[in-house]
Amino acid sequence: MHSKLIAALVQQLGPAQARQEFRWMLKHSEHSLPDMVRRRCLGEPLQYILGSQPFGPLNLLIRPPVLIPRPETEDWVLKLADRISTPLKPPKYLLDLGTGSGCIPLLLCHLLPPGTLHAHGVDISPHAIQLATDNAALYGIPPHSPENTASNTFKTSLGNLLAPSFCDDAKLQPPYDIVTSNPPYISWNEYLELPRSVANYEDPKALFGGPTGLDFYHAIARLVRRDGFLRPGAIVALEIGHEQGQDVEHIMRVEGQLHDTEVWSDPWGKQRTVLAYR
Amino acid sequence: MLLLSRCLRTPAKNLRRFVPQRPFHDQADHKNVRIVRILEKRIEERKRLFSELSEEMSSPDDISRLKQLKESEPLQVAWDDLVRTRQLLNETDSLLSDSDEAMRALAVEEHDSLGKSLAELVETTIPSLLIPPSTTSHLSAMLELKSGVGGSEASLFLSNLLRMYLRLSNVRRWKANVVSQNDSDGGGIKDAIVEVKGEGVFEALRWESGVHRVQRVPATEASGRVHTSTVAIIVLPLMEETDNHNEELFNMEDVKIEVMRSRGAGGQHVNKTESAVRLTHIPTGITVSMQDERSQHQNKRRAFTVLRSRLMDQKLTREIAERRATRQNLVRTADRSEKIRTYNYAQERVTDHRIGLTLKNLSSVLEGDGLQDFLDALQKDHDETVLEDMLSGD
Ligand SMILES: C[S@@+](CC[C@H](N)C(=O)[O-])C[C@H]1O[C@@H](n2cnc3c(N)ncnc32)[C@H](O)[C@@H]1O
């Protein structure tokens, strides 16, 4: 029976990937194997079928249509954790814009010493907010409260980053020491070229960044330049599309008035993260 | 003590008394004498240390002397045991010719049991105390299996061997985990890496390193001709992330980390799982590829564990070679290209060529139980070499 299923997967994925994914499916015996293979052959992402995705040492819950955390994101968040782990007293306040599964703030909460990070994740999608909340519960990361100073904390709220009333809607409490975001950055043209497993299954709202793909960077720049939004020495870390490095650096310098910026590459050699410092 | 030292200085016939219940080859006798002599030397050393302790324990050297004394306490216990047993044996000696028959019978029984205790002391307890403690005794193991000559038949044999080690681990309550596995198209496994965790697993399994050979008619062979195929196994000391002597094994700057496949635009454009990584340790040229986990981070961690284990293995091999260069040393290092064992299906037998041991029950070996017999025999063989080494160096 297995050989038939593998053959079906090979058709879709090629031999090496098929074998690999089949083994991962075998480890999730809570689902029916033929069913998983059938769904995969229709183009559904493996992560939705298995219901999880490892992210650093975490294994996060994943549910459609919330964006599946990417290895590129995992890589830069691990680097960021290293970068901010040293001068971390007193506790830092972090804002994550478009938090999705909560992967970015939850990994940082997990890696940094207890009681040093209080994170707030905002998203426009109630699905995302629910998933991020579930993931926080899975790893026992509590919401912020005056009694809870000994642990790292994570809270969520709904909000539309592009709306003028965003700060109030999302109940933001600046100033922040760290702002992170992996905002939707795919442009109109690119959107048409996306693989099926992305375009047909993941939330378009999580991917589509306006005609040029840069809408959200402009919105973030407007936000962080506000008086008292960032604490002195604050870091803004933004994931970018592979050809957006220059544009986003420029937006952060000119519109965000953050004059110190750098670009990190991902493990595949593509520009992936813009860092800007207040 | 007097009695004993008299014994020691009178070789040949009197020595037979040490282990009176078993006919001994002269060679074995000779070995026992040497063991006792070494122990005696150590006891004299203890006496000297003791006499050197300052009266009010005020010198800084006292601390190190006390430490040494504490460490060698088990030797003293064994020595006292030896002396006492020997003395009792002497006392029973005279009763062996007692006029009363009941008394004689009793004496024979007593003599018998004392003789056994003495043999146990000299042949097992004391040697194990004299052999320097191994530095690798706490380590878990990592097994690397690679199919060799014989094509798909070798891959099928590899899956048989893999199962054998997993079963053995189960029986021994070790925690075995296949961390990497490349299946072959013919249904077998081209190569695999298994972590086996547990106290002393590395030392128990290290003699499995080498080439394992199978002789059988492949399932796919219509003509019924016997084929010979091989699988190479390397057993490494497992170096986990938390082990403290990791730092000295490599510098992070010397390791090149590469991701394997191209992802096009990457990021939000792609949600295919591509988590394979490859490490290259530039100074040694060691490369490790890992792709079995769904996350790059986990594959990287696994790959680093393999790298550390391989580097640790190189370090151990180097140390043994150095020791061998400075003085005569019989302890072998596992020769990875050596054909160590043959599994012959037609004759239902398994032979280990190093110790010349054949078990006529192939299936029990493959089920894991018989394998333990090989491990025990190899361990014994090793212990004897180490002891021989120590005796010849003394
Ligand atoms: C590319 S996904 C990133 C998700 C997650 N941070 C990650 O890295 O996997 C972008 C997220 O932004 C959210 N989002 C899209 N438009 C938004 C808006 N106008 N305001 C707030 N969040 C928005 C989406 O729902 C989605 O969860």
C-alpha cells in the first residue's frame, strides 16, 4: 500500500522530497495516511496537513489560512535573539506587527531569559489571533500582568495596521524597545506567479503587500516615527522580499527617520531582513 | 601478610594455592602473580603516602596526598580481603588431613569456597581496580551505517543490521533514535545514522566498528546463487550539545554552513519544506549533511552533533596512537576497513573474525540477543588486552 502512496507523491514532488514527506507523514499516525497523501497531491501544504511546523526549538500549531512560518524567518529571528540577548536589563517591550501564528514573539520569549521580554502581537485576522493565543498557551507563555514579572509574556490584539486609528484600536502602549514584523510583501505581479500551494491555501491578506508590495513598510515607517513610539536605542527588524532591501532601507531612513540601518541575508544568500536603529 | 608475601616470592608450585580449585596453565598462574605484585606495589605506595602526611595536616601537599589515599582505598580493601582469605585458606589447609572424617569433609567444602573467592579476587576484582578508569565510560554512541559492495542487497542487509541494533537497544533499555536515513529504491537503506543513548553505550558498541559481511541468496536472485555484500559501520562517541568538553573540539569560524537547495525568491513566495543543511569543518574536511528533520534549525543541531562526535572520535584515536608511540601498547583502535564479522545465512552462523567466535544461531543474533554474546566476548577480549598492557608496562 505504501509504495502506491509514495508513487503518487513522487509524481507531485519528485523522488527525494516525496520520500522525505512520506516519512514525516508516517510520524503523524493520528491522521489517515491515504488521506494525507491525497490532500498533498492536490497541492495542500504539508504543514496544514500535519497541523504543525517546527520553528527553532518550538513546534508550533499551524491551521489554515494563517501563514506558515518560513525557514528564512526562523533564521533571522534566531539571529535577532542573539543580538538582543546581551543588554537586556530592565525588561524590554516588543511589538510584533502581523503576528500570524505568533512565531516571531513566541520564539523570542522562549529563547530570552525569563522576565526580560514582554511581547505584544497584533494582527488583522481573528484566525491568526486565535492561533497565536493557542501557541502561547502551548508553550506556557502567559499574558502580561503586574504580578507576572518573573516570566516573559505575550498578549495579542486585533487591529488594522493600515487604518489611521490603529494605535488606539490595537491598544498599543508605546514606547517599544523592539518592533518586529514580517508584513505581507508580495506585489501584484508576483502574486500571479505564486505556487499553487501558497496562492490557493494561505491567506491572501497575509501575502499581498499592495501594488508594489511595499504598502506595509510605509505604514510601519509612519508608525515608528511618531513621538515617543520608540525608546532610544530601539531596534526595528523587518522581513523583506528578496529584492526589497534598498527600498525598505530607504523607507526606514526617510519616512521612518531611522538613520542607522543594515540588511541581513538569509541562508540562501537572499537579502531578507532590514534592521533599523533609533 | 607475611604468609602472603612468602607465597608471592615462591613461584610455581606454591602459587597453585592461590587458585587451588582450577588447574591453571602456567601462563595464567604467571599472570595472577603479576597482578598481585602490582597490587602490592600500590599498597606500598599508599603506606609511603601515609607516612608522608605531616602531623598536623598543614602542608598543601597533604591535600593531594589525602586525595590519592582516598582514591586508592578500594585497593586497600581488596588487599585486606586477599590477605584474610589467604590466611583462612592456610588455616583450613591443616584441617584437610584431620583424623575426623566429618571434619575433613567440612574442611574440603570450606577450602573449596575460599579458593573460589580467592580466584574471583585475583582474576576479576583486583584487575578491574587496577585498570585505569576509562574516560569514555559515560558516553552514549552514534552509529553510522553505510552500505558497501553488493548494491541493493547491501542496502537490504543494512536494514537487517539496523533492526538488530534497534532490538538490542530495546532489550538493554537504551534509547535509540534514527536521526538520518537514506532509503534505496530497492526497498533497503543506503545509509543511516542512529543515536543510542544510555550510560556506557559507546564502550559497549564500539567494537561494532568495521565491515560486516553477509553471505546469502538475495530474495531477488532467481538462480539461487549466494552473494556476498557488505555494510560498513562506524561507532562514534555521541557528543551532545550539553557536553562540557565541546568547546575544544572546534571553532565556530572553521565551520561552513550551507543550505542545500535553491528556493527561488524564498520567504513568503515558497512554503515547501526545504530544511536540508550541510556543514563542512574546514581544517579536517569533515562534511555532514542532514535533511531528516522538518526544520533547518533542527537539522543544523543534528549535524553539529554528528560533527562533534566525529571530531571526538578523531581525538580519541589520536590519543591512543600517541600513547602507543610513547610506550608499547597492545590496545587496538577499531580498524574501519577491517572485515570483522560474517553473517552466513545458508549455514545459519555468524562469525566474528577478530576473536574467532562463531555463533550457530544467526536469527538470535539478528534479533539482538545473540549480538550481546559477541559484545560480551569482545569486551572481555579488550579488558584482557588492557590488563596485559598494564602488566607488560609494569
Ligand atoms: C506574512 S504574514 C506573517 C505572519 C507571521 N508573523 C510569520 O512571520 O509567519 C503577515 C501577517 O500580517 C497580517 N496582516 C495583513 N494585513 C494586516 C493589517 N492591515 N493589519 C494587521 N495585520 C495584517 C496577516 O493576517 C498575517 O498574519
